[in-house]
Amino acid sequence: MSFTVAIVGRPNVGKSTLFNRLVGKRLAIVHDLPGVTRDRREGKASLLGMDFQVVDTAGFEDEGGDSVEARMRRQTDLAVSEADVALLLIDARAGVTPLDRHFADHLRRLPTPVILVANKCEGKAGMPGMYESYGLGMGEPVPVSAEHGEGMYELFEALRDHAIKAGALTEDGDDPEEPEDGDEDDPTRPLTMAIVGRPNVGKSTLGNQLLGQERLLTGPEAGLTRDAIAVEWEHRGRRMKLVDTAGLRKKAQIYDAIEKLSVGNTIETIRMSEVVVLVMDAAAILDKQDLTIARLVVEEGRALVLAINKWDMVDDPQTALKRLKDRLETSLPQAKGVATVTLSALTGRGVERLMDAVVDTWGHWNRRIPTAQLNRWLEDMIERHPPPALPGGRRYKIRYMTQAKARPPTFVLFATRPEELPESYSRYLVNGLREAFDLPGVPVRLYVRGGKNPYADKDG
């Protein structure tokens, strides 16, 4: 049974630092500036053998209306309502502020139980603030230092009874489920898809449309999403993990330290994903920055799907599609046949076709071809178009091909003088592989090796 803990508090008290400490890796962006976290971020946490789901939230702001801060506040309230217990963090070094008091009163009126946590208690500087926090009326504070990992046993003890009540921990402290790490080819693993693109093209709106709820913070302001936000859901009975990311602008236009961290976070998300959906604005399809992102996705070996948003606002769809096709052929030949889906993230039109394209592309990316079948195809390709002769008229000999791995499909060609096989012939073979074995839109890697073929006796 799952046990969920939400971390809440005013801006810049160390919520994301504690989140990273509990999940055991740097998933959330941490910076001295307040207001870095804007969306809810979820992760699998472990604390002294107790496994649970932890949610990092935006800093509590006393705002109403439809401002960014008010929308952030509503996301935080939603996270608290869905959690089994909330951790209210205060900065013990700064002492209790009026905003801390305001939100302690707010949380007290909610049904979710709250544990008061006094952060930054390393050394003696935080002690006065910790003692002051008793006045919030939230019970005894738990002194911790999220940055240095101090107070984790005390935090475990504070959470223990709530975990037992939620069925996530037995009375003797054991995890009743003890899930095992799944294999990479485990069919029950969620398919991980990242949504990337320039700022303000509708990435979070598309994410909400896929999830069927206002899960991701959206609005007309560019750059609302800063962290990469992962959410799991089911599509036609299949587990999916959607990762919404910060917009990627041209490097020369990035001056803000937070945005630099966000960009690094997005690039890391691309590397960890299986399928990457590149969202583009129909008014500026595949501009220079879109191409840069697409090439990065392909270079990282991820499966690519293009989503053209705001298609309902295009005056001449046929001309726009032809321009896109021409641009892809000339500027992105390494992802020949990439799936392109026109849609409206706002209305949901075309979103089902996008998911079909994601699942199909994932299948191509995972494709494995039997060695015997691959070499029958290779003989036919060589017969149809032999490699050019070596200097002196000697024939270039290609001996064998095997698939080294999938994800992405990677092949090894054994030949004499591998360094002398022309690039044009390698492209001929790669294009042939795409066509013969249905590998559109995914990176196909071909390495040419010399020497004895280690796979000669392993046909199949």
C-alpha cells in the first residue's frame, strides 16, 4: 500500500533539499532564490528502510485570484489533500515568520495530519528558531538539516505511526511489500515519455490534456515550468510516465542562473527517457532551436515524436506540412520517417493520435532483428549495390552483420578495412534497415568493425 508525504512551507526553507535527500538523488532544482519550485514533483523515497512517495511543492504564498502564485498555492493545497501526512518546513535559522504562522493556521484547518520540521538545525544557530516554532501550536518540531542529512532518524520516528496507519509499515517496522527493482525489459514498467520544446509552446497544457486533469501549472507566462515534473498514469491499460520539462531557449539567450539549472535538468530528462515528444508551435514549425533539440534527442539515442501544437490556428495546413517535410529531409536525415502529429493541446484534438505515435515509435525503438534474417537481407543489399572497390581494384569484403542491442537499434558490420568503407555506403545500409525492418523515426546506429567475427557461430 502506498504512503504519501507532502513537503510544504514558505519559499526558500529547504523543501527541495529535503526532497532530494529523501529520494537519494538530485531530482529537484535547488537554489538560494525563492520560488524556484513551481510545480508539484513526486519521487520514490526511502528513509531507514521505510519506502514512501514524497511530493515537493511550491512555496506557500498568500495570494489570491489567478496569479502564478495563486495557481502554485492551489497545486500545493491539492498535494496536501492527497497526502497521508504533510511536513511543514520552517527555516530555524531565520526563525518563525508571519508567513509561517499564517500557513500553520491554514494547514491546521485541513484534515491531513501535519508534522512540524525545523530545517537548518546544524550547529547551534538554528536552536532559537526551533524553540520559537513550538509557538505555532503544531506539536513538537523535528530538528533536521536536509543539506547535511542530520535528524533523519528523528524524522523517521515522527513518520512511523502515520506509515503504520496507512499500511505501508508493520508494527515491527518492516515494509510489507518490499518491491523488487524491475528489469529494463519488464513489461509492467511504465513507458517514460518526456515533453520538450521551446518556452510557451504548450508543453504543460498538452501534459494536462494527456493526464485528464490540471496536474501541471499552465498559463500565458513563458518559463512557468522549471523542474522536470514526472507523473504516472495509464493509457489504454498501459502504464506511462510523463515528464514535463522546462522550455529550452537558445543558449545565448539564457542569463538567469535558475534557467541554466532548468536547462541542465531538461537535458538530463531527455537522456533518461525512452520517447521524447518535441512540441512545436504551428506558427513557427521546426525553427533553428527546434532542430537543435531534435538533434540532441537523436544524438542521445532516444525515440522522437514531433507534436505540432495550435494546429487549429493554421490557415494553410497543406503548405505548412509540406514545409515541415522538406525541412525534415534536409535538416534531420538521421531521424528519417519521424512520426509527426498535428494537434491542439487546448481542445484535445489529435491527442489520441499522439499517444498512438508514441507507442508505435517506442516499439520501433525496441525492435530486435534475428541475426539470420539480418544477414539474408545484407546479402540482398550487397548483391543489389556492391560496395565500391578498394584502391588497386581489390574487392571490398563485407562478412557479416549482427544487432548489438536495441533502444536504439544498434548494428555491427564486420568487414575488411572498416575505416575505408565510404560514409555513403553506410547511409545506404542504414536507410535499407529502416525500410526493410520498419524502423522509421528512431536513431539507427551502424558501427563497422574489422577482425574475426565473434558472432559467426551464434546465428539466430
